[in-house]
Amino acid sequence: MSAEKNMKKIEKKKKDLKDPDIRKVFVVGHKNPDTDSIASAIAYAYLKNVTDERCFVPMRAGHVNQETEYVLKHFGIKEPDYISNVEPQVKDIELKKIAGVDEGISLKKAYGIMKEKSTVTLPVVDDGDRLKGIITINDIAESDMDVYDNCIIGAAKTPVKNILETLEGELVVGDENFCITKGKVVIAAANPDVMENYINEDDIVILGNRYESQLCAIEMKAGCIIVCEGATVSKTIRKIAGENECIVITTPYDTYTTARLLNQSMPISHFMCRENLVTFETEESVEEAREVMAKRRFRDFPIVDVHGKYLGMISRRNLLNLHRKQLIMIDHNELGQAVDGAESADILEIIDHHRLGTIETSAPVYFRCQPLGCTATIVRRLYKESGVEIPQDMAGLLCSAIISDTLMFRSPTCTLEDKEAAEELAEKAGISDLKAFAREMFNAGSNLNKKSAEEIFFQDFKKFTVSDITFGVGQINSMNEEDFPDIIKKLKPFMEKTLKEMKIDMLFFMLTGILNESSELICCGKDSASIAEEAFNVKACDDVLHLKGVVSRKKQLVPVIVAELQQQ
């Protein structure tokens, strides 16, 4: 596949990455990632973006170490974004895109929107789409069934334009933007002599086409008169109404219908729920949302972003259409080493070179696990199998990963294919002196004195389980072996504290000297030193073993410890 075509596909995928509605597949290495984990994730995501229509995103599940920082900077590649958890989040649920409404709309309009959208809940938002409240079908029903106050139109601060809209009326006199805040609703069914006894200032009077009744209402300082059945309002009434600042509206409805509809003109702001709203943010986990929803009897729940901006609604039914995050595991195959929440994700592929761990998937997956010194070597082979040319920067990453994982071909895990792959990739990447580059790379990661015990210990740490025993192994490679005694003093108290906090049985840490091809193994936890002594037939000194020729955690340390534990 030509490099030009590849670049076009990659540029398109970069645009897709910015689209929040496009589902993405996360390509993630293990926690506390090393150079192989980061480099292989980036290079494999590139390959998948060229060969697959889906959108693949390289991510990291931990802090990038100094060696990897050097490699990324050397080849001009941005560090992958951090992902702490792949549990389903609210943003993974298909939202009901019900548009927010203004708090000033009428009850009738709100009900019409609910019918049109087949929903029983409407979100109420401000001009910036921030959620202000919700109005439900129950709120509208209660406004009609439970309200017996004939002053409610004013109390609700009803705009004249709402009355016009609800009654399909015509404004004869007045301002449609005026808001009615006072007065009771009166039906003028009696003659003018009687009307004078029950019409007060600012009242809203519903009447017919009788001139005398209209004039009486205006003279009694009514705030608004509503003339029913489309009757014509005389010029005299208009003039007198204008002089008395009385609003005049005509409606085609009869008196009974007008009286019924008038309450529906009130703004939803008077009835909507503003306090104790149950909302969910997009980043919240689905499990947390499910627990809250189970305790509440609401039908729909608003979804907002971190700034309170309304995005949509969900209901319990929406949980059935949950889109679990899609994941490709790189350089590991055990859940204990995977990004948190991996057991809840759709694992699509596993690319690895370690021992098989205990992992279960809900569906068949593409599993590529080969006994090579580095995952990057497998990724390079996958490029060849796909017929995709490896770009210069990707070649540099993959070459660096092989150098790192095989300790420049010194590790017993290194195979002939690893060495051939690194040499070929170095040529593609423009690395003229492989040994000199390796020395610079290792030196970048060897400045340990300035690092805290936590940074050193968790730079490359993995957990393992044998029967009912759980142990962790950390490792760091260094060119400066003269610093090891000080580092051991720094690490030992930290490991004792970490053992209690992690609640596991044992901790081991390998301080590996690249030049001398040996490791100092620090042991922590009950029987850890004696198990290591039995496993390697080496005597510990103050819980530290010198292991000559042991540089590989994967091939030389973990299998031996596991075998010894199985014999206990």
C-alpha cells in the first residue's frame, strides 16, 4: 500500500478523532508502560487506521518514563493521551436528543412538544444551554387539575404573547411583550350593573361582543379584556382601552373554551422543577447512574457536561443500548495489568509476547501472542503481512522498543527475528549507529537519583497471581550501576509501605545493570526472600539477591518464582 494513500487515510482519521459522535477503538498497553508498550500501541493504531475503516486511538494507562519520553521526542511523536478507566460511561449511552426549551413557553406549547417528540419530560435551559430545570407531563396535568386559584395567571407572570398563542388570538390594543402579574380571571356573564360589583383593577375579563360589557370592564380598570368568538371590537372601545392602558385581545373560541385554555397560557417557569434535579455528567460511570436511577421513580434524566451544559436525556431503557468501549490490549494479556475497567470493555484484539494469563472475553478475539523478545517485533511483522509500508517515525518507535525490551539484544528473550527486525527498522528510521542510539536511549532512562521511590518502583510494574498468592514485580534498567546501593536504601521502606497498601503477598524489584548484565533483586513480604533464595540458589543479604546474568523479568524471573511458589 503506497505511502501517499496511507497518509490520506491517516489525515481523514485525524479529523474523525475530533468528532465526538464517532466511536473509537482504544489501543492501550499495560499499566506503568515501558517503551515497548507505548511504541507498539502508537504503531499498531497507525496500521489499523490504514487497514480498517474504524477509528483507532493509541492511549497510555500510566506515566511515560524518561526513556520513552526521549524516544518520542527524538522521532517527533506526541505522547498518547492518558486513559485511567474504560468502564462504560454515561457518554457511551445513546442519548435522546430532546432539545431544551425556554422557561417562558406556555404549558400548551410544552405539551405540544411532548406529544410531537413522544416524551413526558422536557429540559428547560437558558440562552447558553445550561440546564435550569425540567417540566414533566405530570406537572402540566397538576397545573390543570390542582389549581383553583383565579389569580394564578398573574401569579405565574404570564406574558401576553403566551395568551395570544394559546387562544390563537389577535392583539387589538396593547403590547404582546407585556407580562401580566396581577388580577384575577373573571367571566363577564352578567349585565354591566352586576359586573361593577366583582370586576377589580387589573382583572382579566372574558366576555362577548356586547359593547356595554366591554366598556364597563375598561371603566372598572380591568388590565385585559378577551373578546370571544372573533367578535369585532369597535374603534371607540379601542380608543378608550388605549387611554386606560387596558389590553384587548380577540379569540375565535367561545367563552367556555377560552376559560379552559387560558390557564394553559401560563409559562412553564411557574410549574417546572428547579431544585434537587437528578442529573448525570457524561464522565460518570454507567454503574453509578444505574444505582441512582433504581432509587428514583423519574422516567427521564438530563445529561450535562462538566460545565452544566445540557446534552440530552436518558431513561432506564437507554441502558439497554449501551455502547461498551472497544479495546485492543497491547504488550499484555492479563486483566491485572490492564487499564481499569477492561473487564467491562469489548476487547477486540490482544497483541502480546508474554505468558498467557487469566483473561475472559465475551466474544471471540484476534489473539496474536508469539515468543519473541518484544511486542514491537510482532507489530512489525503485522505491517509486512498487511502489505503496509512502515513510515520513518513508526520504524523509529518500533526499533527503540526492541532495543529497550531486549537490552540491545542482551536479554535471553531476544530472538534472531528481534535482532533482524531492529536492524531493518533502524535503516528505515535513519538510525546510522544503532549502538550509539541505544546508549543515548538507556542513558535518558538511567538518571534515577533525581526520581522518587514511587517513580522508580512503578516505572515498569506488573502483578501476577499463582493459586491464591498475588505478587508484584517491578523492574528498571540502568547504565549507572554505581547508584544501586542508594536506590536500594530508598526503595526498601517504600516497598514495605506499598505492600500493606496494595494488600498483596509479596513484592520484588529488579535493579538491572545493562552493562554488567545482572540484577539486584529486592524482596519484600513474608517468605519472599526465602522463596527467591530457593528459586535461584543464591543467598540473600538483607533481603537483596545479586542475580548474575538475570536481566529478563518475563523469561528469567517470573517463571522461576512461579515454579517455586507452585512447589510450596
